[in-house]
Amino acid sequence: MSASTNCYWSMYFPPPSTISTGLYLLTNLFLLTYRATRNSITYIAEGNIHVVFQLNDKDVLRISKQSQSDAITTTRTTRTTTRTTTDSTAFTTSQCIQHVWTHLLGVQYINIPRPITISSSTIVKLNNILFQLEKSSERDKKRLGSRITSTDGHLLNNAFVFSHSIEIKPKCGCLPSATVISPNSPKHHISRYQMHQHLKLYNNEIQSISQYSPLDFFSGNDRLRRKSLLQLSNTPQNNFRYFIHGIQSKATATSPLIVDIIGDILLREDKLLNSILAVQKMDTLDFEQIDPVMPPDANEKEVLHSYLKNGNTCQKLNSYQKFLLARTAMDCSIIISFQRHNENDSNVTKKESLQDINQYGTFYHGHQCYIYHICVVDLDLKNISKMKKWIALDKDIVECYTRHANN
């Protein structure tokens, strides 16, 4: 990617034309071995669990990482067991996205991941990129020390197909409906995101409280949505990222014009937001009721198996399976990529490459025509093994907000 040639955080290898893929393909599993010994790899971004790298113009790699303490306790013996689990999880994630989320949100919005096995030498190179980022103070302080230990990840189509891209993590756009929630609980009138801001401020994780409202974002009201977008761009935290030619911008604020254009696109894509919200509303348990309802042997795979068994419908899923789908929708990300469009310039439209990622559109902002692509990512089902931790966090969020509200 030409825009990244001067970025000092990138790691480069010889041209892709001489790449050694060393791949083996299992029919219908899309499982391949990838040795990026002669390919350029560029760091894009990372969250709490995954790191995303660009491999070339068409593909990005999404792979999990471990904190330093977790990596130290992982022995050579346990790696064999963990590897088998990871392989299975990677495949289940891909199948769930392909068979469940394409039906729930629309296939045109889904970037289906392909399970991939990375060579150990490439893992060393990926970790070296993270290390170089830390040395140059380009990595988020909360991510410091975490490293990639698993050789299993996912290949996805590059969603940053145009010159400007925005990643939005909108969070939960509805209030909980669980009957066990106390009538006096703040959960009945304020979003979890806004309550969580108080706990993050108390723990010094943020410097100021965001005024962004997920309820406004998913309200279906164009004015409220644009207001929420502006608030989100003013205090982006980890929920709003702006990329130029696939490289995350370091700017502290996003141009109001960019925010306004995103508002125009989301107005055209209201159906997608309604679909995400509908899945979020499938949760009727909340964290306060999930523990006694969830079977001791519950696992994420049951969602996929039950969904397929019942004819690709959620109607017969049990309450905790719907809870997992809803919580995943509450933590998904929306990527919007766009640029000015000149219908007479074939280099600008990129129509051929867009056919691989299913969906694109054009619209006018004033007298200027724009072309865009939109998709939903981060649709991995929530890991049930972390349920106790999430229940405790939910309790802390409510208690901290209540203390601050009373003061």
C-alpha cells in the first residue's frame, strides 16, 4: 500500500509476487497455512483481545494476543492443548459468522473470516512489529506487553477500500428488559456505556466522561444520531477510529465534514442499525440473571448448532444462547470506508475489488458524489469462560455510577 511506505511502524519484506504461501487447503474448511516470509505486513489497530495487521491490498489478518502474565504461564505442554482448542474456536467463529450473522444482519454487511494458521517465524515478525511500536511510543499504554502466542487467526477482506475509513464501536443501543432488575436501578434510564464511563474515570482509564449516547445512535432519529456521532468523535476513546489510506490518524479531533458524511451514510443504512439493535434486544436476562440460567456445561458452539438445527432461525434458541448473540451485537464494530467518486475515473471507483466484499453505494453530499462500503466486524461469540468476570464488572459499573450520581 503506497500510503504506508513512509510509516516507521511498518515491517517490510520483498514484493508479494515472490510470496511463499506454503498452503494446504481442506475442502470447505478454508484452513490454510500462511508463511508471510516475503510479504509486507502493516499494523492497523488492536483491541483488548485481537490485533489486526494488513497483509496486502486485499487481505487483513486478525489474531488474538495474550497479556505478558498469561504468556509466561503458558508452557510448551499446554500449548498443544490450547492449539487444538484454538483451531476449533477459529473454525466455529467463521462458521457462526457465515451461517448466523449473515442471516441476522444481511450477507452484504458481513466480512466472513477464513481460519488461517500462521507460521511460527511470522509470529516472531508480528511480535517484533508490536515491540517496535512500544519503543516508538506508538502503542496504547493499556496494550503494552501483550504478545501473540497463538498461530491461529483469521483472514478477512480489507474493509479499508477507500481513502477515508471510520471504525465505530456503537455499544448497546437499548435498555435491559430483564424482570429481575431492581425498580430503583439506574439501568432503567441510562445506558450501560454511560454508566461505565464513571467507573473508567474512577479507575483513571479515561481523562473525561464522554457525552456519547448509544441510545441516540440507535434511535432511528437522524438528528440524534448525528449528535451522537459528533459526541463520539469529540471523545473517541476506543469507540471511534479514523483511518486515512488504512493508517489510523493521530489527529485528536475528526473534521465535522467527515462526521457529517458518516451521518449521511448511516441515514442510508438505517436498516443495518435496526438489525443490530434487534439482535441486542434478544437479551432478556441481563448479567443479573444469566448465572443461574446458564448450564454448567454451556459453550459457544451450541449457538451455531442450535441455529442450524432449527432451520436458520433464532426462535428456538434458549435464553442464554440469545444472551450470547445479543452481547456480541453490543460489542460489534461498524467500518465505513468512503471517498469522492468520479464516475469517469475507473481508478477511483474500485468497482472490481468491491465485488469481492459484496456491498457498495454512492450518494451526494451537497454537489459532491461519494462512493462507500460498509460492513460489520468483531462478531466473535462471547467467551463463556469469562462470564464470572463480566458479572462482577456489571455490578461494579452500577455501584460506581450510583455513588457518583448520589454525590
